[in-house]
Amino acid sequence: MPRKKEATFEEKLAHLEQIVDKLESGQSSLKEIMEDYTLGMELSKKCLDELKTVEDNMDLVLRENSGEVIEEPLILEGGN
């Protein structure tokens, strides 16, 4: 049986936003709230992990200097 395709970052984020909207509406049962909260936390962790991976990959930028390629940490404006 084929494996289920992993959702993209954007799809996970959109699903997380739907869950937040649903929770904020106050129209769910306690059971639905717990299920949505649990799923939301899982989606949040997956999104954060994915962002961390991208950030780690972008941390080193290649720059040409006197014919040499030098790796330097990426410094973002407003970042910590």
C-alpha cells in the first residue's frame, strides 16, 4: 500500500490555524477540545522542527572572497 504523502509546511500551518479558530470559537465539546489541542501541539512541534531545520541550513551562507568560498553564519535583522 502506498505511503501517505507528508503534508507541506504550509498545509500544516493552515491546519493549525483552523484548529486555533475552532478552539477559540468555544463551540466544541471537551473531548473535541482535547483532541484538537493534542493535534495542534503535534502540528506546532512539526512546524517548529521544520523551521529549525531550514534555519540551520540557512545559517551558513556562501560568499565569494578573493576566489575562495567562505562559510559564514547568517545574521538576520531583528534576530536574536
